[in-house]
Amino acid sequence: MATVLDLCGANRHQDLAADAAIGVGLAGAVGAAVTGMTDWQHTAAEDRRVGLLHGLLNLSATGLCAVSLALRLRGVRTPGRTIGGLGFTVALGAAYLGGHLVTASGSASTTRRVRTGTIS
């Protein structure tokens, strides 16, 4: 959302909304990391390696977004927007790998239960 707001132009309201969106995203990243590690511990072989890369990319994206927010809050908005855009790009790569894990390889626990007929 912050990237969309940044691309729409710069005014005080959009800046505040972008900052809030990054803050909410950073808070959500903590919960996503916990559930991701829980799923990752049940993987093996190639899925484990892909999952590790997915997690590392998400960690990198989170770090870039945290730096972006820190810069924005200090009033250094243009570099903050640039780093935020880079974080968004890294997050897209991580999302692609996460999607591959869930759909192509069936690593998601729900997907696995559906395939084995154990879902209730």
C-alpha cells in the first residue's frame, strides 16, 4: 500500500498513510514469521531450501521496510521511498517463492491434509 501511495504523489496525508501502512506491515511481519517457521519445520529437501530462501527474502524485505520507515519518520522521505520500493520488490520475490511452496509443491499443511483426506 505504501508503494501505491508513494507513486500517487506526495502530500502530507498520503505520507502519513504510507507511514502507517509500513508500520502495520512491520507488525504483521512478526506474526507471519512465526507461522512461516512453524510450516517450515515440517518441510524437507528442496522445499526446505526454497522455504529458507523465502524466509530470508522476507527478513530482508522487512529490514528494508524498517529502514524506510525510520528514514520517513526523520523527514528523509525520498530515500525512504526508494528503500521502501526496494523492500516491496524483494517482498514480491519472496511472495513468488511462498506461492510456489504452497501450490506447486503442496507444502502447506492444509494442502497436505486435503491430499491425504485428513482435513475435517
